[in-house]
Amino acid sequence: MCPRNTGKRPVVFLDYDGTLSPIVDVPDHAFMTDAMRAALSELSSKFVTAIVTGRSTEKVYNFVQLDNLVYAGSHGFDIKGTKTRPINCQVADHYRPELEQALRDLTEQTAHIAGAELEDNGLAISVHYRHLGLDAEDVVPFYLGDDVSDEDAFNALNGRGLGQGISIIVRDPEADKVDLPGNLKELPVTKASYSLRDTSEVQQFLTELARLKCAC
């Protein structure tokens, strides 16, 4: 990286959960280590450094406790700068009444779901579901999709391990190829393990799946 950045000053953007702190069962316990804090402090003393997070700016600051960083909370809706680079930007503050109503609605709607947790991030609301027991060992999830937005689901199923999830992309091997330099064509990279050509093959697959005999 050094040769490519010669003559340019790095500007560093960092997520918080899972990047600066481990993913934990209780969101309020996502503490960073003293060693990580020291590394951040040294980095931000040399380069402009920002933390971009879905948490509120106040919450992530309480975790990090460094004044020489830019904090972009609620996915950028609430940005606070440093003393030397003052920024105070709350672009969605006028939506706060709607967010408060949404929080009340979600609290009511998730009250009966054991393990569901709500987190009020000021300009964003998080619904934590890691305690819902969704990683049940007695099911095999199938996910079919045809778009870039489905790749996250494909990747999640791959993370369950071989045989624990089936990811299927729906695309035409010829029509969906993209142009490459040199008059070449190639299918975009996918995380899916299997593929079906079109909706007619999807229909056939679903019909066969419905007739599958299993210990259900």
C-alpha cells in the first residue's frame, strides 16, 4: 500500500462492532481493549480518523473515549468532529418524532418474541436477534435469488458450513454475462453454491422440493 499512497495522506474510516470490538451477546458490553484504544489514539494523532457506526454517536464515544476522532453515528445521520475539526451534523433530527413512534411500535410488536432486543440509537433503531435461536440444527435453509442484494444471504449460508445451508442463484449462463476488456464476457462472481437458469427452473425445483420426503 505504501507506494500507491506516496504523496497522499491516509484518511481512515472504521466500523466499530466486529472491527474495533468483538461481536458480543449483549450490545452494551462491546468494549474495546486498551491496546486497541492506544492504537487508535496513535493513528488519529497522525491521520484523520473516523468511526462510522449504526450506534448513536454518544454510545460509541462512551466506548472509545478519544477526543481526536470524528464520530459518525446512526450510519452517518449524526456526525460530530474533533475540537480542531468541529463538526455537528444531524441531518435527520427532524425525523425524531417519527423515530420515537417507530420505537414504541417496535417495542409493542417484539414484546412477545423471546430473545428479541431493541436498541435506541437516537437517529436509528436496532433490533438484535442473535438470542432468538435462529441457528437451529434441525433445519436446512434454502435461499434463492437473482440479484447483488441476495449475495449477503448466500454468504451467510456459506458460513454455516457444508450441508448446513443451500444457496442458489437464478441467472442465465449466457444472457447474464458482463463485458470485460478484450471483448471477453464473464459471469459476475457469486457466493451462491448452485444455480438455476430461469424462473421455469425455479418452479421445477420448488415442485421437486415440495415432494421431497424428509423427517419433517
